[in-house]
Amino acid sequence: ENESLLMMTEVLEDVLPVERHPYLAVLSGPSFAREVAERLPTAVTVASAWERLAREVQRAFATESFRVYTSPDVVGVQLGGALKNVIAVGAGCAEGLGFGLNTRAALITRGLAEMTRAAVRRGANPLTLSGLSGMGDLVLTCTGALSRNREVGIALGRGERLEEILQGRRSVAEGIKTAASACQLADRLGIEMPISREVYRILYEAKPPRQAVADLMTRELKPEL
């Protein structure tokens, strides 16, 4: 949630009776709706603190073309699904600027690092971010032609203003609002999320995307891990 920074399960826990809390589950992963509707092979993760519920959802949703894995990591699955949208805007910006595959790979990899950093500080299992709801969803959203967040980033990288991009758009690019939440989350957790912060500056402070990439490339040198 943009203002409170609560995850959707936490919002539901605020409004639902306590006895309903065990019945919460989240489904996330690399799954463009069009491809799911066309029954193209897709794999996702369902997370619930109650293992029995996760297995029931798994059985209910699984088909020959839609494979569902279970996880107890509700926090990691939700944060992966939200934060990857911000990184995808950044990857789109780099693509719009005409940068190559090296740049895209760096943004995806370092983007995953800051997503994992945030999720772990919120109590998630770091391995969750290497799975379908983390790396899987991140790769799809950063590279897929159906990605709305990537599309917005490409337009920004080509010099279009955000207001112009959003005019007439019927679909939602979640990364636009989530960029602000990601920066607030980083401040609250006391962690670095440099890509998310630069995406925020591009979106809300009209920072030139080329300058944002240059600033990321010239940050203080440090170990990778």
C-alpha cells in the first residue's frame, strides 16, 4: 500500500477478523495475463503461512498449462512481485536510451540484489527472491514485450514526459507508484536501493534518464556481495 507501506496481506489482516487471517494466500510469478489466457505454459508461486491452504490453492489452480508451486514466504513473494515493477521501469529507460544487453543484465542483477536486501530486512527468505516470484517475475517484466512498466521506461528513455506517456493509457504501470513506496521502504529499513531511487528521480523529479544511469555507474566502488 503506497501510504502505509503495508503489504496486501497486512492490509487484509487489518480489516478481517482474526479467525480469518490463516486463510490468506498470495499468488505471484512471471505470468502475463494474455499468455495465461492462451494457455501457454506458465509457472507461479502461491504463498501462505498455512501450508494446508497453500496446497489447496495449488491443487485448485494447477492445470496442464499452469503450474503452481507452494511457499510459506508470504513476505518475500509479495515484495518480489511489487518491487520488480520499479526495476522494470529502469530497464525500460536503459532500452529507450539505446543501451545494450550488458546494461539490461546489470540492471536486472543489481535490481534483484536490492529487492532481496529489502525483502530480507522485512523477514523474507532470500531464496524466495531467486524463485519465480522474484527473479522469474523480474526477468519477464524487464524484457517482455507485454510489460507495461518496461514500456513506460522505454518512452521515458526516449525523452517523453511522464504526463504525455500516461495520457490515454488504459492500463496501469504499477512501478510508477511503487517507486515512491520503494524509496520510503528503503529509508524506513535503513538500506540502499539505488536503482529504485534513480527510477523515482526520473519519474517524480524529471531527472534525465541518461544522467541517472551515469550516476549509478559512478557510485562509490564496493564489493558485489
